[in-house]
Amino acid sequence: MSVKVVLPTAFIRHTDGQKQFASSASDLPGLLADIDQTFPALATQIKGDDGKLRRFINIYINDEDIRFLGGDAYSFKDGDEVMLIPSIAGGKG
């Protein structure tokens, strides 16, 4: 089984320029462990000191927010496209 992980431009500096990569993880915790091993610099950007996903990182599976699919309990399916999207805030006050 394989899922395609797609990254926004903001993260590719932590993956040696890779905009996407394949993972054989079966769920989100497995994917985070895979990222720990493959892209440790990316892991520090998306996970806090407690090892959990930072709250401003949104995960989408085939364009659907993972929170509406069961969160960490969602089991990836072969061919799923996983997107890691940081929340963006700011602007003029």
C-alpha cells in the first residue's frame, strides 16, 4: 500500500526540495513516524515537543479534512493523497 504525501511550498525547504513523496504508512501516526525518519527537519516543523501534530497543521485526505474522517483513527487507503497544510494568519489590524 502506498499514499502520496503532497507538501506546500513552505515545507519543501525541509525536504531537500521534494514537493511530494510516497509513504507506506497505514494511518496518520504511522505517517508522522515515517516523516521523523525520512525528513527530521520537516518533523520539527509539524510536530511539537510532545511529539503531537501542531494544532496549526491541517491534514487533508483526498481534499477532505481528516478531522471529518475520524482523525488519527482514519486508515489510509492505497492511492490516498495526503496534504499537510499549515494554517496562515495575519494581515493588517
